[in-house]
Amino acid sequence: MSTIKIYLLSLLSLVALTCEAQIPYRAPKQDSAILIYGAKLHTGTWQVIETGIVEFKNGKITFIGTAVDVGERVHQDKLINATGKHVYPGLIAMNTLLGLVDVEAVRATSDYGDVGQYNPDLRSIIAYNADSKVIPTVRSNGVVLAQVVPQGGVISGESSVVNLDAWNWEDAAYKTDEGIHLNWPSYFSRFNDEPNSSAANDKYDQQVENIRQYFAQAKAYSQTANPAQVNLRFEAMKGLFNGTKSLYIRANFVKEIMGAILFARQFGVKLIIVGGIESMKCIDLIKQNNIPIVLHRTQALPITKDDEVHQVYTLPSKLQKEGVLFSISEGGFWQQRNLPFEAGQAAAFGLTQEEALATITINPARIMGIDKTTGSLEVGKDANLVICDGDILDMQSNHICMEFIQGRQVDLYNSQEQLYDTYRKKYGVK
């Protein structure tokens, strides 16, 4: 290769690096105490403080109070006047592909699954791309933590919780390998030539039996002190049987949900239902077994043509009235920016504003076992919080003006804003 070609290639690489440098920087560790005052505090635990203050040091919330307490704490290094604004716990997105996919149409940028049907040892955390340009677009709408989940096959692998301002996956890890994901067999078979028709899946019983046999082998392996040969897949499943991991089962129809609950009870594992569209049809069984539910998006159509048109909208309020622990999720990756509006949809159909907020803050934290450190504005918890000009659940008034992850003020700039600014300048728009 000639010297000129080498020079040109080097120059092009520098241009590429310059473009990448426009990705929002990672916030440094909090080095001074911060006090936010004057805002309406939504604690995430159904409590609202009209004119409140929140103080945090070294990444932890150290004080929650009212306006009368400001005078005693004005010595803080940094004061933020948030009068007229709202302060919320940082939002938590469950059941996402965030950081596992960058461009849906490009297979090389998708890293959420692998070949084979039984892959409990696949760890989504090591595939997480902290440099994804999608992440800042999600973070700028109030999401600070996300559960990254593998997909595909019967057993997809292990999910982890990440914070959305990190240099790499090790830096992002908030709680690793917290659950294993299982796709329960569908009770129905659908036909492509007749999209509105369905029939019972005649392989359903055999598919369930195959899963049962696999779990029986895994449980027997977990009870073996010194196995003759190490099985990495069964090693990953040990946490299910000793209670350190949860089993997430994707199931929507009542037959599938009931089968999943009875299956989990047989093997003594901690179950979380993902989907649960027809959960009200077996609500007594769900309550008896204390099963949490991760609902899919509320801005969706009914699952069958015979269902009420408002079924998806009203399901959260029905579960709330029954006392079931549940969260609302969005699915996908870039779609996570709409998470607050999914909860807002539920608020328009029976939930109170604070109950709706809980479905994307403290409830997912409880489901994933991280509620001791995040999910609400409470003394001792991580300073994961956002300041919003208006109602965070409302599309019209939602505007995040500041955001903190473990006390670090994160950059809210993203690639979409960059494009907007670029073409606004090009056409002379002020």
C-alpha cells in the first residue's frame, strides 16, 4: 500500500473518531454534596411532598424534607433551585434489548441470542454495548436503569440490570445474572394463511414435558456435590434452586400462565410472569402463589379479536386492585424512551398518578430485588433521580432538564438532538 493511501486512511480514521467523540461523555463520580430545593417530590412510594428538598452525597440520598428545612442545609456545595418543577426517582425499564441491538436491520449489531434451544448459561451482560447511540436517547427521557434480557429458544439465558451511564459493561453492571428467561410453549398454533384463526397446539403437552425433564436434570445436578463432569448450562441454573435467581417465564394466555405457575411450584423456583395478558382469568392462583407480573406495553391492541378494546389499558388498574405486584415494560430497545408514557396510559385508565409512577420505579426494583438501593427517593438509597419541568408521565409536559445516576449528573444530549441542531443551523432556524 502506498504512503499516500496510508495517510488518507489514517485521516479518515481520525474523522471517524472525531464523530464518535460527540457521544455524550460519562459523568464523573459525585465529588460534592448537592441539594435540590423547591420542587414537588414524587417519592415513588405513593408519597408526594409539595415543596420539598432532597440532598445527596457520595452517590447516596442523605436527606428528604420540606421547604422549612432548607435554611438548615444551605451550606451544601451545590444548590439547585427546582421551584415549579418535579423530582422523580429514576425510571427502571424491564425486559429490554437495550445495548444488545443497535440497528435492527443489521444482524451484526444484534447480540441478544444464540443458536440452540436451551441456553441458560448465556449472559446478556457481557454482550451489553455501553457505547450504543440508542442509550442516550432513552436516558434523556428519564430512564436510568434497565434490565437487559436475552431472547430466543426455549431458555434464552440470564438477564442483568445496568445503569445507563457507563464506559463498559463492567462499569454498567448494577445487578448481574439476576434471572433466567424461559419462553413457555404457546397453547395455540397460528396459521399464516388465516391470520385471524388459531387452533390448539397439539405439541403443547410434549413441549412442556421436554422443559420439565430438562429442569429435573438441572435440579438433580444442583444437588450433586461433586459432579463427574461440569455442565455449564446446569451450573447457571443452580441459582434457581437455591433461591438466588428468579425464573422469568414469558406467558400470556390463561392456560400458559397456569401451567407456568404449577411448573414453578413443582420445582420450588421463584417465578415472575412476563406478559400476563390474561392474568385476570386466573387471578386467584396468581395471588395464592404471590407471583409478580411484568406487563407488556399498555399502548397496544388486545391479544385476540374477542377481547375488549380497552383490555390492555385497564389491566394495570385491575391488578392494582387485586394487590398484585406488577411493573409495566415497553420491550425492544429504542422503544424504551416511551416507557413513562406507557405508565401514563395506565394512569388514564384507573391508576392514580403515583400508582402509575410506581409501576416503572419501585415495583420493578422490588421484582428484581434491587429495592434496597433504588426505585424510590428514600434516605440511604442511590441518588437515582430526575428533575422534570412537568408531569413525567404526560407526553405534552414531559421535559427532563436534569438527571442523576448514583449522584452523578449525566449528560442528556443525544444523537437525535445533534441532528436537530445540525439541520436547524443549516436552514437558519433560530
